[in-house]
Amino acid sequence: MAAESTLLPEVLFRKSPIQRHGVLALSGFGVRIRMQAGHLEINESVAGQLRTIRLWRVNHGLKRLVCISEDGFVTLAALRWLSDVGASFVMLDRLGEVKVVTGPAGSSESRLRRAQALALTNSVGLQIARELISAKLGGQEALAREKLRNAVIANEIANTRKALSDADSMDRVRWIESRAAALYWSAWHDLPITFARKDAKKVPSHWLKFGARHSPLTGGPRLSINPSNTLLNFTFAVAESECRLAAAACGLDPGLGFLHTDIANRDSLALDIIEPIRPAHRGVDFGLAYARTTAALGFLRDCQWQLSADFRLVLKIVRNRIDVGTPSRSLG
């Protein structure tokens, strides 16, 4: 590490690189997050330069520290500093999988968590699932109609959504969601993806359209084979980490979901909460627009994430649905 610091020219940020949303993303090599003289010091190697960021305890504006790297270290003192200032630490790998999420947690409410655990045994869990998927399908319909200009697919999704009111089991809700998803992604399949003229002849042909959402390497969205799907994967990975943090902050157990079944080391509730914001969140619009204009994935360094009002409303309603004594609005 000492040799690296000597060989690489150091760039010290005099002005904070943290944008107004409070997110700082690291994607370089040799990441070092540690304490120096009472302030948080962050180093990473980017394009042959050693980038150094120093943050004091006041007026730093940091809310999320997102590390998209597997090379480096973070000290316990640095994690303590992040906890003391109310900031969260998120680590993603370069395939878009959430590896580590730490952040402020709400007070433990045993009554609320007990109600959450029992929700699948009564009508509450099914009600939550129907509302989440109804909101998701509404967003898919709107995006297909307004952004993708595909009224046929939008109408079919709308008709599929109507069946949710009669869904009497979780399996039926999941089937309706999968049917709508197949329709929705079929509208994306032939979407042309354009690149800068100097790059157009260098990219493989399967990069020139959105293609299938499922990768031939895994049979699912992971390990995507083109930039447009990779953009969406990273967007949803960041969303998963945000949902996990938000659920914990509200006193809910991120691992006890409704639509997503219990699997070891998976935050099923966080994945449930993501569902209605997948199509509606500006990240999808951003991914769609960005994939049409560039072949570079370097945008991840400056990618900012802001929870929308819709997202906060979704989490509030889920919590209120579980806490059956609290009246709430409908997601629809």
C-alpha cells in the first residue's frame, strides 16, 4: 500500500464529492476507509491516480457510502464513525449482488415483529402481496404505454392486473406477477440500444438491443450479457440495499417477506418492498436513457440514489398493514 501511495499521483478533493442526495460511490481499486486525525479518510486508485477524500464529523452531508469494489479494507473505527453520524455502508460486487449492508436500525418492537411473522397465517400477508403487485403492475402498464409506446402490451398488463382482486392465495398472486412480467419484458426485447459513433462498430451485435431479461448464463437476470441489463441489475441492487436499511429502521425484520419465500441469507421483505418501485422508479428511466447513449459503465462511480416519495409511502403502508391496529391508505 505504501508503494502504491508513492507511485500514484494523489488527488485530494478540496470540495466534497458528495452530491445533494448524500451518496458517495467508490468503484476504484485499493479502497481504504479509515480514520485519520479524527476525520474519515477514503482512498481509492482510479485511472492511475490515488483519489483521497477526507470527511469531518460536521457538514459532510454523507448518508450512504456505497462501495462497488472487492479490493481494499474498512476499519472498525471507520464503521463506528459512520454509525455515529447516522450514515450507512453498502458493499456491492461488480456483478450487482449486495454483499454487506450496515446502517441505523429502529427500536425493536416485539409486537410489530410478531405481527409480521404471523401475517402469512392470516389475511394480512395476502392483502399486502396483492397491493404490492397491483402497484407494480400499474407501474409496468404506465411505463409500457408512456415510455415504450406499446399500447398492446400495456392493455394486456392492465387486464392481467384485474385478476389480482380475485387472487385467493399467494401462489395465485405470484402467477399473476410472473404473467405480467413476461408481457412487460417482451415490450423491452427489441428496444434498440444506440452507442456513440466511434464505439458502434466495436460492440457485439447482441448489445444493440435490450434483448431478453434472463441471461443464458444463469436462466435469470444475474450475469447479464449486455450493458442495458447490467444497468438495471445495479439499479435494483442499490434498491435492495436501501429497502433493507429502511425496513430495519422502521422496526421490521428485512428477512421475513410475503411474496419472496424464506431462503437463507436473503432479505425477502426488502425484495417484496422493491416490487412496486421497480418499474416506476426513476432509476429505470435513467437506465433506459443512459443505455441508449453510451457504452461505458463508468457512470457507476457517480450514480446517485434517492428514495422517492412513492417508495417511502410503500414502506409506510406495509408497516401499517402489519400493525393491524393502525389505519392506512391503499397502495393502489
